[in-house]
Amino acid sequence: MKAEPHPGEVEFVPAVPPGSRLGRPWRRFMRRLKGWPNLEGLQQAGLHLGHNVFVAGGTHLDPDFCWLIDIGDDTVISLGVMVLAHDASTRRHVGYTRVARVRIGSRVFIGAHAIVLPGVTIGDDAIVGAGSVVRHDVPEGAVVAGNPAGVINDTDAYAELHRERLAERPCWPRRGWTVGAGITEANKRAMREALRDGEAYVE
């Protein structure tokens, strides 16, 4: 599958030069230039990618050993995540690089700039906080964060907490309230004002 912009957001790719027949290759080139991973090429090299997977720009899915990485359905991998299936720190000392499989389950969310190290399994429905370093397996339905990443909650409790907050805090639709969906200057000011005393939610 290809990495696509978040639903409702606009991906800003320069138009194909007039008279050009480049089309898809041009768009692919521009995506690579902007840091979007070449999922099609990684899959051809052996990456196992489920259905409806979102992989954001700047993400690194170990291209040297991508066939050792499995990613399940409906998973979101945010900006700048690094998933490693090899560790070359052993090479100078023992003459070999350590390699291990990485398994990321279905309906997983991995936050921006997290690092997933070789040999890790992340269970279905898990959430990995931004900037986490995942050295050990993550149970199904766990919320983990930190370096090294540790369990801080479970997905059900985390979701229930935010459902309760949704009833108390401002909530906005995506359209008209994000850059990709045409936010206005008036809505920017309204959002800043509404967030003076805490957080809110955008669809």
C-alpha cells in the first residue's frame, strides 16, 4: 500500500510540468523528495504491509532488512518513526550484524519519532507514545511511552478518558479547522482562544 495523507487533508505536490507525460513517476519522485517512504519499493523488497496502513513522511522502515518487518491492518505510523530490523553495533566486536524480526499488529498507533528496535512485537490495538524507544514487546491493547517504553495505561481506559473529556472540551470538525481542510484565520483565532485553559479535539 502507499502512504497517503490523512483523510481529509491535502497533500501539496507540485503539478506535473506542462506537456510532461511523467504523471505517476513525477508524483512518486516528489513524494520521495518530501520524505515520504517508498512503500511500493519496500513491499517489492519484502516488507509485509497490511490493508489500510498509514505511514507518514520521514518514517524509516529498515530498507536493508525490510522483509523482516510485518505491519498489520489499519495501523498508523506517524512522522519520523524508525523501525529497525538490524543492529550493527555487534559487527566490530563479533564480525556479524544482529538481525531480528519486527512485528507490528493491527490497529496500532505509533507516535511521532518513536524508535522500534529489532526483535520487538507490538500487539494489536497498542498505542506507542511519541518519542518512545521500544526495546521490549508491547502487549495487546497497551499504551506505552518513554525510554525505554513502559506500559502507562491500556487502550480501553485511555479511550474512555478521552470520551469523557469530549463531553467537556471543545470539539471541531476536520473541515474548516485544519490546514489540509481549509482552516480560516478566524477559526485559527477561535481555536487559540478556546485552548487558553486546556486541550480540545479535532475530528
